[in-house]
Amino acid sequence: MIVKYNENLSTITSIGVGGKCKGIFFPETEEELVDLLKLFDGKAKYKVIGNGTNLLFSDSYHDFFAISTRKMARKMAKRKNYVILSASSSLFEAYQFCLKHNLSGFEKLATIPGNIGGSLASGASCFQTSIYDFLEKVKIFHNGEIYWKSKYNLEHGYHYSTFLKNNLENPFVILSAKFCLKEGKACSIQKEYLECSAKRKLNQPHGKSFGCVFKNKNNQSSGMLIENCGLKGKQQGDAIISEKHANFIINKGNATYQNIKFLIDTMEDNIKEKYNINLEKDVEIVE
Ligand SMILES: Cc1cc2nc3c(=O)[nH]c(=O)nc-3n(C[C@H](O)[C@H](O)[C@H](O)COP(=O)(O)OP(=O)(O)OC[C@H]3O[C@@H](n4cnc5c(N)ncnc54)[C@H](O)[C@@H]3O)c2cc1C
């Protein structure tokens, strides 16, 4: 297992921002992960991180260990129309596996850059499809024990799940998950993926980001509200509100946490003043 004690959290987040923590661990198998969890659980503060695409860490020192699942071996198994996927599998890898087996479900979600663990924790959804639509149950590590929990015993909603309430002492950690998919034709599954990918390329910017800053609530596009406030292109240091999609902040190079936080606060204040709406953050901020 690789351990990095002097590395910034910026190296494991898609926005490329974040200060040091007590150490970043990269387990390579589920067994290594579980050993680590047993070592830390209840004794040291730690946070499990997937692909780091929904996280903004401040630049200051973080008093916890980070466990990144991105270098872990992917385990994927299929039986009839059920698949069991390790938490470390990306949504794109899940789609590729299912495509091979003519199973439909992940083709829209595959356009989200997260992995299974992080996406279940953040309640990922896109194109009217949620990862919870197909979930049967999750395999969890908690308080030294490993067990399966049914979807019906988990809180989840639009970009929300029970796992977002995790603390740093003994969090519920997702090890793998079982999904029930629909049988389909490979050509139409692939067509759906390509169409969703193309829509994303058309509407969303390239570059380092954490996706949308704010949730869309009550059928209202937060991006449109931000755009109506004339904030597209507003820049602070190397952070800029995207010209293509106002709900995205892009790190053009060496943006700091303060640069990004300034833009987020500006968006929030402007919307409150113009529309009297309190926006809810989509990105998870860890100060
Ligand atoms: C370009 C871009 C586009 C995006 N588009 C969308 C979109 O359309 N829809 C959408 O919903 N999101 C979108 N996102 C946000 C993000 O990709 C999703 O929320 C994604 O599902 C997060 O997965 P992750 O693996 O990166 O999670 P991370 O960011 O690594 O973690 C998110 C949370 O999950 C927790 N976590 C991670 N792994 C585990 C685990 N094994 N057990 C327990 N907790 C865990 C973390 O501690 C953290 O609290 C986008 C992001 C980007 C950069």
C-alpha cells in the first residue's frame, strides 16, 4: 500500500485544491482497506475519498487521515441481471462492464466522473437517473463489522444520502454494492451513453472543477439564476465562473481555496439579493 505523508489533498481532488492532512493512504485491495479501517476506526479521524470529484478542501492543515480508494483493484461480478461492483469502480467502468453483458442502467450515470462509493455517498444523479434507482444493497464497514444493508434502510434523495452525515471517527464506509439492472441491447445502451456524453460536452466546460456548485431546487436552474446576475466570467485569482455554464467554477491553474470560496460567496449573495433565494451547495466543502 502506498502512503503519502507530505502530499496535499489537492492531488486527489478534481478541482486540484486542498492542503495537507495527516497522511493519504492508497489501499490496493478490499482486504487492505478493511485492515486500515480496523486500525483507524474509533481511534483516529479519517475520511474515505473516491475520485474526489465532489469535494473542496480548504488549503489549511486537516487533522485527519485520508483514505483514497482510487488505486484499489476493481471487482465486478454478474449473475443474471444483477451486478456486484467494488466501491472503487468508476461509473464509466460500471457502464463498460454492463455493456459487455447487455445490461442497462449505468449508461447515463457513466458521464459522471465519480466512483461507486463516492457516488452512492453523494447521491449522484443526472439526466433524470439516480444511482439509487438500480441499487439493491450495499456492503458496509462500520464499527469494526462488515454487513450488507438494503437500499430501503438507507436515506437517500437528490444529491443526498445517509453517508453524507458520516463523522470522521467511525463513518459508514461503502465496500461494494449490488445493483439490479434491466436487460437491453448493447447498441441502444451505447447510443444512450454517447448521446448523454455529447449533451455534456455541449453544455459543460472542460477543466478542473467539482461539477455544479449549487443544487437545482424546485425545477429552477441555479446556473440560470447565476447567469442572470451577470456573473459568468467573474474571476478571482485563477478561479473563474465558467462562461459556458454559470454553475461551474474552473481552476485555471493555481486557484486557492480562498479564490473559490470568494466566488461561491459572491454567487450566493447575488442570488439572495436579486431573488431572495438561499441556494444549497452541491459541492461538499471541508474547512
Ligand atoms: C465535470 C463534473 C461533472 C459532474 N456532474 C455531476 C452530475 O451530473 N451529477 C452528480 O450527481 N454529480 C456530478 N458531479 C459531482 C461528482 O462527480 C459526483 O457527486 C460523484 O458521484 C462523486 O463521486 P466521487 O467518487 O468523486 O466522490 P468523492 O468526491 O470522492 O466523495 C464524495 C463523498 O463521498 C464520500 N465517500 C467516498 N467514497 C466513499 C466510500 N467508499 N464510503 C463512504 N463514503 C465515501 C466522501 O467522503 C465524500 O463525503 C460532477 C463532477 C464533475 C467534476
